[in-house]
Amino acid sequence: MLSERDAPIIAVATPPGKGAVGIVRISGKDLRGFANTLCGQSLEPRRAYLTTIRDEDGQTVDQVLALFFPAPHSYTGEDVLELQGHGGPVVLAMLVEHCLTYARRQNIGLADLRLAQPGEFTQRAYLNQKMDLAQAEAVSDVIDAQTQAAVRGAGRSLVGAFSKQVEKLQEQLLRVRMLVEASLDFPEEDIDFVTQADVAGQLEAMQEETSLLFDKTRQGALLRDGMKMVIAGQPNAGKSSLLNALTGQDTAIVTPVAGTTRDVLTQTISIEGVPVHVVDTAGLRDTQSVDEVEKIGIERAWAQVKDADVLLLLHDLSRNNDAAYEARQTALNEQILQQKNSRSPLLHVFNKTDLVTALRESADQQAAMCISAKTGQGLPELRARLLQSVGWLAEHQEGVFSARQRHVQALEQVQIHIAQALGVLQTPSPALDLLAEELRCAQQQLSCLTGTMTADDLLGDIFSRFCIGK
């Protein structure tokens, strides 16, 4: 009986639903005998064969193109058999079930064939060193990409652009660790190994390179995940009109009636290739005088305010001379500051420039933007400001790769450990054991990025988010 990790696996590799072609993929050790008997002919590697798959009663299951990829020259690094049949969900399910039954009944050593778990094919590719962990994650990123720029970024990670930069840092760090370890092993030399090789200078150069990689990684994470931009404000400030203007369609109902928006509306747009999830919320006001439905909408709006990556607080310029409105706005400003995530940028945006002839600048407006959701005035500048607020750097756009928050956090830790290592070196009598520990921790964080040192529970979390068949 083979272990779960070594057992052959099978799954439909194409998306659910109907299509012209559907693919069933099988991966495992020593599949050649099974492939030949299942297809009724000898399959040469990487050649397509048209064959009819029949059940035990001789009834046709499906007519397929069969391709056999022997190890290690396959996606998973194991033997792989792909059956390209018709893309109906029922016929594909029948094909999978037939393969499972056939494997158990035939004496060909494949009785352990089982259904694959989500991401298990790619996990085996990683375990068999066909790709590192960052490249494996990029497989999922290519599939999930929401913009063309995100696809290109994921493609760069898939071919190793991110991994190569991490490996370069690992090699530099390893050389420094060797010098420090040599000084520890030969204490009679005191700190000569460290001083003669200018370890401090090497660490400063690494610090600069890590900082550049960190900036690119933040860009990549933004390109992959996008940002959640929540539009908040008093009723009738033009929040729904702004959503419609940004998306270019009538997504939200717009009326002069206060409280028209009762629920959260979300649409995704692309700004310079970055996915922006625009969230329109109910107008924020005192809930004592509203009905039950609007009260629920306002509660949901406050929940969105707390969860925003960027919070856009919309003001109504046409009511700037209304003392009651301005008093409510001042109170709302204070409440927003208390409720929002402290890490989320807050943008004050003044709407309805088309309704005013002269702008009276308030303290908020001095660091804010003035727009017209109705005419489109100021929207290009608003889009640019949104990207700036989350650190999108236009100069890093070319060559950016896809990345994840775990990559950002790991590189942040690398920067901390290198800085602490430099701090140790700058003391009058550097403690080499502390220096060695800081360097070890930095290298451990780098190793987690590509998977050379990765806990099994992290692997399980990463690959469980893949689709079945990939």
C-alpha cells in the first residue's frame, strides 16, 4: 500500500462546465503499463493517439486523444497520462470513474489510484524539483490573474524571475555566514575574518538589494491581489455616481433621494494593470431617524470602512455653505479616523465641481482632490492618486513579477535581521554569535520564499488554494 504522497492521482484538469474539450490527467510512478492497456496500444512518449475508451461491457465511454509523458519529463516529474476527451461534465466524470475502476481491477500495480486533492499536481511538481515554491505559486497566480499586467507578472515569476533574485541574495548571505562562522571556529584570530572581508560593507550592499527587491515584491503583491477602495460619505455626496463613473457603467442606482444605496456594491476595475475593487456603500448618517433596511446598510458600510485598503471619503462641494452639513461632515471626519484601519490611507475627495462656480478651500481641501463624477473632471488625477496612496511605483512597473503577502512579510523580516546584524557589527566588541544568529534567521526567511526550507503546514495551506486538476 503506497503512502498518500506516493499514490497515483487522477483529476479533471479543465474547468467545470461544458466545453469542446475536457482533459483528464493522471500522475504517478510506472504508469506506462496502465496507459498502454487502458488505451489498447503502445503509447510512444509525447505523441498523440486517437483511441476509444471502453468499459468492462465493451460500451464506449469516450473517444479521446491520449498523450503519455514519461518521468522526469512531465509537469509533475512523474509519469503523466493525459486523456483529451469531449468537454461535458458527465462524460468526464464517467472517464475518471472508469480509470479508477480499471486500475483496481487490472493486475498492473495501480490499485492505489485515487482522486487528486486541490493543487496536488503542482505540489508534486514542487516536491520533484520541477519548480520551486515561488514558481508553483505563480501557476495559481496565472490562472487567477484579473488583468493583463497581472498575467505578465505571474508569467515572469513562473519562469523564475523572482526566484533568481532571491537565490542571488541567498548566495551573498551564505558567503557572509561562512566568514562569520570561520571567525567563531577560530577565536584566536579574533574578528580578522570579518574585518578583512568587510562584512559590514557586504551587508550594507545586501541591505540595499533587499530593499529594492522588497519594493518590487510589494508591487507584485498589489498586482496580484489588487486593492480594495471603499467610497464612504454622507448621503447624496455622489458615491454611487462615482462608482458608475469609475466603472464606466450604470452599476449603482442614482437618485436625489437620500439613502438610495442600501447595500454594499462592488465592481473591479483596472488602473495601469492594477486590479482595484471599488466598493460603494450606504450614506453614513445618524441611524436613529432611518428605517430598518437603511440602518443595516449603514452598519455594513462601517464594516467596509474598517476593511478598506484605501478609504475615499467623498464630500459634497455643493453643500459647503450649509452649516448643518458641514457640522455633520466634521463629526463624520472624526468618526472615520476612529473607525478606519490605521494602515489604510484616507483620501478626501470633493465632488460636484460642476455645481459650484468658485471653490472655497477648507483645511481638508488643501490636501484633497476636487472632481465631478458627473462630467469626469478630475477622475484621471484621482486614479493616479489611488495608485500612489498604496505605493504603486510607475518606474517599477516594467519587469514586475507576481508576489504574495507572505513574500512581502518574509522580505520585511530579512531587512530587519540584516539591519540588526549591522547593529551588532557597529558595537565596540561585536558578539559574533549574535551576528551569526541574525544572519541565520535572515537566510531562513529567504529559504521560505522558494521552499528550500518550508514547513509542511505552509505547503498544505498554499496548495489547498489551487483548483483540482492543477
